Amino acid sequence: MFKKTDPTILNALIENSPMAIIMLDMSGKVIEWNPAAEHIFGWAKKEIMGKPNPIVPEDKQDEYLSLRGQVEEDKPYSGKNLLRKRKDGTLIYINMSSALLYDKKGSKIGLVGIAEDITESIKSNENRRIFTELIDTSPASITVHDFEGNFLYANQKTFDLHGFTKEEFLSKNLHEIDAPASKELIAQRMKELREKGEASFEVAHYRKDGTKFPLRVSAKTGLWNDREVIMSIASDMTERKKADEALRESWNFLETIIETAPT
């Protein structure tokens, strides 16, 4: 609940706030519009005073009226992400909080809304979501782990190949899933990565059920939240191994036939 206070202090807070502060009377017309509101939404205070709130897109009118009605019933809200518009017509995302305004007698005189432009944050989160989805649809295993073998990230293909859930896999250490023959070479690979910054090699990993499968790995060093890490892309070589084995068996069979065939 916002109650009337010292006008000088209140005006100073409104004028210098980094957040847009918009006040409406009970009919929905603008009675206060601070410099931050001018900056965020594009309308100058002099062209907006006494007029209906201009920031609501046409297709968001029902949402706006519902929220306004909620506040008019003395049910304030805070931290709500809303799509609103600028004077030039561009749409932006804002984080809005709103409550009723009262006079000294306790009568309702209007509503106040405090808003922050979060468009860039929303776009960044959306880009991150799309990027994650793209990685998760990769046919290759993609992982990030530190030089001690602690996993910091892995994509869906990694979980599928190893038979673990996301939580199970990320709680593992590289040493736990490397087969013995591969584990013996970890120190050598780490040394190569530190010296050259990249390396390619073949490994064998354990699945959750205890079976082993071969992987071809391409790894590079990098930074993850200022932490030195190893980023790896790995492909399952099982099918290729099976094809190579079948080819070898075929050649052996053919050689046996040739050797034992009557002359």
C-alpha cells in the first residue's frame, strides 16, 4: 500500500529512480510519468499526462484490464513479466509491480506501477534455451569437465549413450566411466591437452549396466565461468567397430577357404 508522504522526498525518489514509475488515476489516465518511463517507453511526460496508459499492446488489453482490476481490489502484484510497447511500436518485456495509491483519508486515488526493461535478459535466456535444444539434438556426445574429471555439462546424447539420467551422469567423475585401459591414458591425454590445447583419441566407457562401448573423442581446452575445462565431442564407434569386425571375419573366412581349397 502506497500512502502519501513528504512531497519533496517522494518527487526526488520518482525523478531519480532507474525504474519506470507510472501513476494512474482510478479512471486509468496517467498522473505521473518519470524520466525512466520516458526513456524506456519513448513518450515524453508532457505528451502523456492526462491520457490513458499507452504502453499496452492491443492484444494485451484483456490482460491489462484484469491486472488493473486486481490491483483496484487492493490485491497488489510484484515481479510479473509483461509484454508492452514503446512509442515507436516496438514490443519490449518489462518486469512490473503494481499497487494502489491512497490519500491521507485512506481513500483510493489511483494506481502506481514500477517497471524495469528486461527485454535483453529475456532474449538472452531465449537464445540460451535454443542453443541448449540444438546441442541436445546433436548426434554426438558433448561434454564439459574440469582437469580433475568432474563433469560440468553434458548433452542428452551423452546421457542416452551411457544409460544414465542427467543427475546420475553429472554426479559421476570421468574416472568412474572410463574403462581400465582408457583410464591408464587419462594423465597422458591431460598432459597433451595442457601442452597443445587439443587432442583426439579413442576411449572405452562403461554404461550404467556395466557394458563397455568405444568412443572417438575430439577435445579442446577452454574456459567455463572462468574455470579451465576440457570440452569434448565424442561419437559412438560401436557400429563402425562391428562393421570392421565383420569385415575382418569375412577376410579370415575367405583366407581359410583359399588355404584349404583343393588344388
